[in-house]
Amino acid sequence: MGGLEGMLLFVTSRIAEFAGIIITIFLLFRGYKAKYAYIVGVIVLLSIVTSLFSLYFKEYFLQLAIGDILVTLVLLIGVTIYVVRNPEKTRDFTPPDDARCLYCNAYITREEGLCLMKINNRTYYFDSFDHLVKLMKESDYFLEKGDLPRGKIHEIFVKTNDTGNWKRFENVIPERNGDELVALERGKRRSDLKELLEDFKNRVSTN
């Protein structure tokens, strides 16, 4: 392996590894599914293998090495953009074992109807969509008790009862199922939850 080739291989490998490490830390810290961190690792590994393989084509080594690192960076950026733009599909919403419903204080024992809300840098859970909506409507009471912290609402996600998919709060369809309000992804009747969400954000906000 020549000096220039070895140096270029070292530099491109380090760039791929550094980008992979940064993106992996970002994905795990922000709560995305582990499989996307594995995908990043596979991309970086393939990049290194491709760089080593390109040594057999010395006359084209420079072009292959530069092309490899560019393709690798594009793939890594693509994975990052995908997970950030599709949190309903890519986030890991599994609650910790000691998670309690913010409304009724009961331990979370099922995933059906599970909801979560992120206030400031902390995530709170609800054992049903019905309890989430009730807390939002009764927010003044919970704020006075100190059970509901004030701050910025970053996100509210709901696991729909009909499909089991995670959706943003404002994108679900509320429907009565007996005495309980459930969230649906599909339905004939549309209901705008944006007004409730905006009112709740204004009440909880510290501004």
C-alpha cells in the first residue's frame, strides 16, 4: 500500500467512522429504535470494506475512495433525515418498567392506547387516550397540585386503537367506546384536536 493510498484510506475511514459515531449517539440519545443505529453501523462497515477493496484498482483508487466517502455520507444523512421526519415509525416509545400514568398515577401495564407527552426534557406517559384528553382539559387542576410541570410541550404521541400505529396527537380521530374516549387512525368522522392542543400548550407554557 503506497503512502498516498494509505493516507487517503485512513482519512476516508476516519471520516466515515466519526460520522457514524456522531449519528449513532444522536439516534440513541433521542430515543430512536436501535435498528437504525445498526443500519448506520452497517453503512460505515461497508464503506471501510469498499475502501479496502478499492486498493486492488490502484489506477482508480483516488476516484473510488472519494466516491465511496461521498456515497457513505449521503446514505448516513439520508438515514438521519428519514428518522427525524418519521418519528411515528422510527422512535422507540417503550415506557420504562416504573412508568406511571400522569393522570391516574397507575403503573403502565399495557401498550394498547398508550400515550406519551414530552415536556421540557422529560417524557410522561398515559395508560389511555381518554386519560390524556382529560388531563389536557383539566390542566389547571393538575398544575395547581403540582402533578403537571410547566414548560414547553415538545411532542405528544398516541398509539391508535384500530391500527396500533403511533400518531401525533393532532392527527388522530377521537371516538367514544362506551364511557372511554379512544384514538383511531382511520374513521369517517373527523375531529380537530388542534384547538385543544394549542389551549393546553398555552396553559402549561411558562411564558
